[in-house]
Amino acid sequence: MEEIKEGIYEVLELMGICTVGGDEDEDLREYIIDSLQFINFILEVEHHFEIEVPVNILVYDNIASLNGFAGLIEELVDEKCLVSCK
């Protein structure tokens, strides 16, 4: 999961969002403060990890926990690998 968290931090950095980093479980809502920024963040995450985030998990509260959000992204990356590896 560390690679996923690093990727999320890279996306934030590319968006010009400075984070404290290093915290075990940050609340990403401290950095992504409005709906437009949230949509841009999700689009960048999709591009970075080459995944599609399903509409049913596009909820602002899903980024309340870096670890929780990284877990969701990790599941999507794993699912993509399972589908493309067949």
C-alpha cells in the first residue's frame, strides 16, 4: 500500500497541493477543499494509476483517510491487474 500512498502524494504534488506528509493517516480533505478540486483529484488519480474510479465510491468522505482511500485505489488497481492478466 505504500506505493499507492506515494502515488497519491505525487498526484497532490502535481496539482500544486502541498501536504505535510509522513503522517500515518492524513485527512485528505484538509488539502482538497472544494468539489472542483475533488473532481480534478479523482481524474488525476485515475490517470496516474490507469484505473477508473466507479461512481458509487466518488464520495468526498472517502478521502477522509489517506489509508482508507489508498485501500480503495489498491483494490481497483488489483482488479485491473486481474482483468488484464487473463
